[in-house]
Amino acid sequence: MALGERKLEGSPPGRIRGAVLRYLAIYRLPWPEGRIQSPPGAFNTPSLGWERDRQVVVELIERFATTPPDKLGVVHPSFGRMRPRDWDVLQYRHLDHHLRQFGV
């Protein structure tokens, strides 16, 4: 989604609700310990095995880091309109969440 290559189903929240939800979820609230509900269709890619999955994650991180801000996705299905800074912080927190989840 951040790279603008995947569009997920669902309608984004309205401007005010989306802005408040985005700000709280991305910048302020701690991420829950349990499972976070993802947008429908977000995780339908089959595993290619541990090593290949790890390579894919590294490649995606590198692509995200080198993508110009104006080429990032514009709308998130749960948070609405996203600015480049929103994507940056969301990607950092999401990756950090999973690294901590696996004790890395």
C-alpha cells in the first residue's frame, strides 16, 4: 500500500474521523500486544519459505526507503489520506512491532 502498488477494499473514513484516527494510531497510541485487525485482503500472499520471505521484506524496506515521497500511496483503507511522513512513521512502527514480536 505504501508503495502505491496495492489497493485494498473498503472505504476510508471521513476527513475528520480519518485524521483523528490516523494521528492517534500512527503517532500516539501504543500498539496492542495482540493481533491488530488488518484491512480485508491485506495478507493474501502465500509464504515462499523463511529465507525468501526475509529477502522479500528486506527488498520492500529498501524500495520504500528509496521511493520519492510523491510516489507513495495516497489513501490507506483504515486511516484515509496519508502524507509521506505518516507512511514513514507507520512503516517504522509496523516493522518495529513485528521485530519485537519475534524477539529481534
